[in-house]
Amino acid sequence: MLHNELSNLDFDVVALQETRLESGIQKFDNFAIFNSELESKKQEFGCSFYVSGEFLKYAEDFKIINERICCLRLKAKWFSCTLRNVHALTNGKN
């Protein structure tokens, strides 16, 4: 469902939060979801990147800093770019 919606909007790279998915990389036919680890088995938080189309072949490295922070490195012919996705704390949290 997510892929269908983002395909209609013509997005190739999207940072997602509160995904509540298994950690790691889930590859499909023409897109992939790079997801951070979960803090606990309750499947809370989680940040991830949705990558599709032309950008999928440029996804070089995915690093999980913790369950709230992940980085995706895109390497093209003339440049490299590191994207960071951070799930910020809310009011009332330490």
C-alpha cells in the first residue's frame, strides 16, 4: 500500500518514521525499505528509508545508529550523499 501511494506521488527516496517493521533491508521487485532496529519487542519507534526507481542502484550503505537514528548513503558517479533519519523525542520524554 505504501509503495502504491508513493509511486503515484513520484517519490524515489522517502524518510519514514514509526514504521514498526523488522530491522534490516527488505527488498522487493522495484523498491526496498531500509529499516532501523526496534527498541523493544513492542515494535515501537523505528525509522526507515523507502528507496525505489533509479535511486535503488545508488544505495551503497545503510547504517543503524540506534532504534531512533539511521543513515543511508547514496553513491553516484560524481558525488555521494548521506541521508539521516532521526525519530526525535517528544515532550515529556527524557
